[in-house]
Amino acid sequence: MKKFSFLALLTIFSLGIKSLYTRFEILGTLDASGAAMEVSFLVIFFLLTNLLNKKLLVYLILNIIGSFFFLTAVMYFDYYNSLVTYKSLAQAGQLGDIRTSIYALFKAKYLWFFLDILFMSLLWKYTKELSEKIIRIQSKLIVILAAINIIFLSISFYRASQQISEINQYNTIGFFAYQLMEISSETSTLFRGERDITPELVASKKPSHLNTNSKLKGIAKGRNLIIVQLESVQNFLLNKRIEGAEITPNLNRLIKESYYFPNFYTQVGKGNTSDAEFLVNSSIYALGNEPMSTAIAGKVVPSLPRQLKQAGYYTATFHANEVSFWSRKEMYEALGFEKYFDQDYFGKEDFIAYGVSDEILYKKTVEKLAEIKDKKFYAHIIALSSHYPYDLPEIKSQYTVALPEEYNESIVGSYIKSVSYADYAFGILVEALKTSGLYDDSMIVVYGDHQGVQTQNKKDTTLVNELLGHEYHPILDHLNVPFIVKIPNQKGKTVNSVGGLIDVNPTIANLLGLDLGKDVIFGTDLINATSNTIGIRFYAPTGTFVTDEYAFTPGKTNDSGLLTSISDRLESGVTEEAKDELKKIIHYMKLSDDYVRSFK
């Protein structure tokens, strides 16, 4: 006979209920096999922890830690639409900086994760008594129970290893087992031998095709380069009106005189905004499970700033927050920027979200650029005012589009207001550049870093669907961001090539006449692309990709998935062509990951 603490049973039962609730919040359903997997892991965990001494304290600590993990998983998925992993703990130091976003995500119902712990603390005397109560179970029954669960776990782990999508892996093996699978995956990566990633190898695997003769090659040679990264701005708000009023009139005007890419998508990973900066400047895929600002810290990364510095450009990046936020200082050094301007330069006047308002950001940036206008420069400007939770100061409402009453007290309404203000501020940038004489002599590139709108309730979903005129798609709408390139002395044109943040660097390089022949570039020049496929992960299951014709979302097995046509949004099952494309893009993204790990 084996002795087991009654408190241990209660703790495991409590964690089991919480794990099932977490599954429901993330997956929206509770299937029998997935629920059984959660329970199986906890049974094995229970058998192991029962070997420990000081059981009362141990079980209370385990319950608290588990409850915090479940709460974090639910809130994390609410915001990122991605699964939290043990590696996310490395970003715990950023919590103070993003506390307003955390407050906005927290819901009162999440408090129930800790109700049992509260009762056990208040009734400490009875909790101690429970810890001393013993249940006796026959040893044979324990062995049989352990064997059944180990076999069940092994089968589930094997099934999960055959899947690409993290969501499907989680559905198959459960929350804690998924963490073990992530640890196993990371460990195997550490022992993988280094590969010699050459430009020729990458070019041979590139999932795109280009025109034989490059169009617009060097058309902007010798011009200044100004890149503006817009916070959380999605493409569906551009050229959109509400009751006759434009939401983004200044961006709409820029589109008319620029090359505009409507089929353009974010590809950021866990680093979010900072990942967008990395992707644009490096043309390398984000790892997804680790912010690139920390992944490349202390290393030397081939990049757009280094390419332009060799061409005689002064390079600088402008961000209104502290440079320590998301380890940007280390990232800027790795990317080779000569200078960065952060909160020390911009101050705290007219503060919105995480820094000075975009109005102040643009004005002070142009002032600095005007001082160096006698030499060529590359300025990367990171806007910030339209950051989640879109809590725009009331005084700024006068600069935004007026919304009908149905948008009141909705996250969609707040989001539209924030983007409308970001557009107003962008208009100030354009005017300042014209006044300083920099506008006509600069190539101006504008893109959205990542998605912004949250549709977590029926009201917000209805508002977005009505605004779009169709059902909001998790890839084609949610991850679709603007990409606009204003080339001096060139008329505007719409380019329908599918692209992503990884394609910005080679597109710009072609226009500036830079030679990338000796560089490892994972992106594609979108002006000259005859076909292109881009991979997406983190905000969508790994294995998600978009071609010029459709978006693909992986299914529960490698031979399943969903295709959504870009032209008419019709959905269909997986095809042999899509399965082949999936294998190519997965291999290509792993090639990029290996390249990142090769940096010294």
C-alpha cells in the first residue's frame, strides 16, 4: 500500500480544472482526448510530487505557480493569439513598462484562478489538517495507473511531434506537456551542427521568382531614406470612410503618389514592434519564440544600416521610448546603426502610451534631420501613439475622425480613433519634411509593424465585419498591414505582389541601387517579383503562409489545412500544391533560423 496526501489530490484536482478552463479559453472547445491528456500529465505529476517532503508548502506553491501560468497563458493568447511558453519568463522584466496593456487585458473572471488558494489561506488550520489526512492506494493499482498514463503520454507526444502548428500540438498534449516539448525542441536545436548559409544556398531555396531585368533599379540612388514604422496600423483602415469621412486622409494622399502594396503582411514574433524593426533592417525571419532584440544581442548582423553606411549614408533610428525597452540598445548595435535617439532626446512632453506623442516625435526628428541635410542619411522612425490599449487623451480627439454612437465603449472605436490620430500626426511629418526641403529629395517608406484591432466580443466583431463588408479573416485581414513607398519623381502605382516585412529590405535596396549579391537575403524585391510566398508564425500557427493566390492555415496533421482565396475569400481543403509549398516554406524558415544562430 502507498500513502498519499488528501491535500495532494485536491491540489491536482484544482489544477486539472484550471487547465481545462485554460484549454477552453484558448481553443474554444473541450474535446475528450485533449482533456484526457491534461489529466494524464497531472496524474504522473501527482505521483512524482508525492515523493517530496514538506507536502503542505510544496502543494501550495505548486498551486500558486500553476495558477499564475494558466492566467498568463489566457491573457497572453488574448493579446498575441499565440501560446505562452517557459521562454516568455525571460521577458518578465518588461511587465512594468507594459502594465497599461496588462490592465486592459485583465478580466474580473480571471480571479477565480486563485479562489481555492485564497480559501486555503483563510482556512489555514483546516488546510493543515487536510495535509495530514492520508489515502492508501494499492501499489499494483499505482503501477497500472502509471503505466497507462505513460503509454498515453508517449502516443500523444509522438502525434504532436508529427504536427507543425503549435496550437494543434497544445491541443494534442496539453499545457504542461507542451512546455516539455518546447524544452526538448530547444535542446535539440542547441546540438544541431552549424550550417554554412550562403547567398547562393538561400537564393536556390527562395520561394519566389523575379523579372529577368530589374525594373526601377537605382531609380532613387543617392536619395535620403526615411522609413516610418506605424504602431499597430492595419491596412483595412486605409482608403476607408466612416459616414463620408476618411479615417486616414494623410496616408491616403501619400498612396496616390507612391507605390502601394495592398497584399502585405506582418511577420513579427515574440518581440512584436522591435521584431518589425529587425525584419525590415535585416530581411531575416524572426525566430518567433524569442524577441530578436535579445537573440542577436552582442552579435554582428548584416543589415540595411551597414549596407547604407558603406554607401556613404549616416544612419540613425528614432524611438520615443527608453532604448532599454525590449533591449533595443543591443539590437541597434547589432544592426549597425550609427546613432539612436530615444526618450533622452525626445523628453516626456505630451506623453501618450509609451513616449511623447507622434506629433512631438516627428517634429523633433525632422529638426535633427535638417541639421544633417547636407549629407545622405537613413532615418528609421518608430511611431508609438497608436499603441494598445488605444487610450488616446481626450484633447487629441479633435484631430481624429468622428465616429457614430455604436462605436462608443468599444475597443474597435478606440482603435480607429488612435489610428486616425496617428494619421493626423503623420500629416505633420509630411509638412515638416516639405518645409525643411527634405521631402522631394527623400525616398519615404511607410509600413505597419503588426496588427492592432482586438475582436474579443460580439460587439467588436460585428463592428469590424460591418466596416470591412465581409467577415474578418485571421490572416488576410488581421495580419494585413500597409506598405507604401514614395519614390522621388515617380507616379503612384498599386503593386499586387504578396509580401511581408521580410521583403522591405530588398525592395528598398533595388530602388537605391544597392548590390545585395554578396548578402544573405531571405526577402524578395516586391517591385520585380512575378510570384512570392511568405511564411508567418507566432501570431498564426507555424506553417501558415500566403501566396499570390491564397492564404494557408495548417490543420491537425501535416496533410491537412485550409486554403482561403485572396480574390474572393472562398475556402477549400488542402491541395498537393499547398502541401509542397508548406514543405518549402518550413524548410526556408528553418534555414533562416540556422542563419541567425550562426551569428558571432
